[in-house]
Amino acid sequence: MTTEIYFLDENNIDFNIVDRAAKVIRNKGTVIFPTETVYGLGASALSGEAAGKIFTAKGRPGDNPLIAHVSSMNMLLYLIGSPLSDSAVKLIDKYWPGPLTLIFKKSRKVPYELTAGLDTVAVRMPDNKIALELISRSELPIAAPSANISGKPSPTLPEHVIADMNGKVDMILCGSKSRVGVESTILDLTGDVPVVLRPGGVTLEELKNVLGSVKVDRGIVGGSETPKAPGMKYTHYAPDADMVIVKGELENIKKKIQELVGDSIEKGLKAGVLASDETVEYYRNCRVISLGSRTNSKTIASNIFEKLREFDSMGVDIIFAEAFDESHMGMAVMNRMNKAAGFNIIEV
Ligand code: AMP
Ligand code: MG
């Protein structure tokens, strides 16, 4: 299929192009668009046929439900099966538009393909003007998972999307680099206590401030339990290179990684190190990329997927990654890194 590709400026949007894209959505086609988390691969959330095209383009397993993106409260109310709880109202007030996906009981208008047969629906309002214009001009909620080939690092730049998806979708709207850089936090509001099903752009600390008590689904921490968000059980975010995470005191991490780099070179492998501003000068005989300063977990989050893809373009065989602190955005960063490494973690 031929993919139409357009470049848009979020602060000076060419609405003719957005209207063209909205028409594609209404005609049950696929449009990739920028959001503040990562780029999304969108299709009508109210058509099973349209949502099905997303699974085909990404090679996504059919039992992994999609998030519906809305631009108004009316669109949200159309999708959900019961009135908004007090917790939902508080969270929406504070974090929408923004990187927070809420899980509700679904209404009967939601097609089977969107929720993979679950009786709940995931909804969020993205904080990007191009995305919001596309949704409101389509007059439809838009189902949109990350616009990468299933299993690969999520796309945060136009070139990532074009590399993965050119020829597989009807249209790509390119904007700027995704500001948050990791996906939305998914919070299940259907039980007695809200449960984080995926850490993301809104932190656990922030949610506790608003709600008091919040649980974290044990399935996402890497144990043997099955995660409640079906997508969290799959291998994800993986670069082509093998990846190993080294965890512990920073001085020990540095020494261990340099030793592992030495071992790899002896085996004839090209090694890469995913480091931080504080450690980037330390490593020798390998490709080194910094994710940013350890004191700024937001910057680290905004760079993680981009830097994983950069190692692949350098042709590195094995990536050794420093572990980061898991507070604030660090929780989402380490969740993505652990999954990218297939939980291949060395503790020092
Ligand atoms: P993506 O948009 O690629 O980040 O994937 C969406 C994520 O949301 C996946 O991990 C899904 O399993 C999860 N998800 C979507 N709908 C639901 C739902 N109704 N209940 C639990 N998780 C969901
Ligand atoms: Mg994804």
C-alpha cells in the first residue's frame, strides 16, 4: 500500500492535512499521528474492521486490547458503561489531556476487536494538538497503540515511524519528538482500589497524591504472575542486539560493565553501553550512549526508546545497560528496560 507522509508543526497546524487524515479515519483507514507519549497507529475505535487493520500493520497479537483516544468528555461517556466515579473525575481534572489511561467498564457500543473481548475499555486523552484535532475532526474515538512493529522499541521520532510502518498504513502525520517518551500509565478503576497495570508518564507518587491508596499489579514487576494488562505479558521494546542490565551501587555497576565489555570483545562482539551523564566518560573500547543525568528521570524516559534504536543503527551486538533508580519516572523507565532485556539482569 502507498503511505501518504506529511510533516506538521504542532504550533501552526495545516488543518487541510488534518481534515484529509480525519477522512481516512472515517473511511476505516489507518493514520499514524504524534502524541506526547509515543507515536500512535490510529484507526476508528468504533469499527471492528478498522481496529483489525491496526493488528495487521503491527503484527500485534489479537488478544492484546487497544487504548481508545478521545478529545472530549462526550466521547469518553459514549465508550463507558457506568457513570464516572469520584476518583475518575479527580484524575481526569488533573491529568487529561495527558499520559494517563483509565480502565472503565465498557458500554455496548464498543466493538469486540478494541477490547479483545474484555468487558472493560481503556481510554485516554492525548496531550498533543495534532492528535486532538485529528480525533475531534474525525468525530470518532481513535484506537491507537504505539506505531512500531510489535515487539520493537516504541517510536518517539518521525524517522522511527517511517522505518517501521511506511507501506503498511494509509497515512503518517509527522510531528516533533514525543515529549514524555514512554507510554501512558494504565490505571484500572474497575475494582475497590485503583491498580496500576503499566507504569508510564504519570508516576505512582503522583497518583497516590490524588487518590491516597493505589496498588501496583504484581504481574508487571517480572514475577510469575500473569499481568492484568494483556499486552504486558509479551516481549516488548526489544532492540535487535542482546541486552543485559547491571543493577547495584553505581561504582560496582561501572566496573562490572567495563569487565563485561572486555569479555564481549574477546568473543568478537561489538558492545554498546547505555550509560548516564555521570558515567559516560568512564567506559572504554565500546560505543557509549548517555540517557541523560541520573538526577532527571523525565529526561531519561524521553530518551530511552530513541537510544535503544540508535544502538541498532550502529550495528551493536550486545548492549550493557546501567540500571536506574525506580522512583518517579524511573519506574516506567526500568519497566521498559527490563522488558527490552527480557529480564536479563545481573546484580552486583
Ligand atoms: P499500547 O497502546 O501498544 O501501549 O498497548 C495498550 C496497552 O493497554 C496494552 O498493554 C494492553 O494490554 C492494555 N489494555 C488495553 N485495554 C485494556 C483493558 N481493557 N484492560 C487492561 N489492559 C488494557
Ligand atoms: Mg506498544
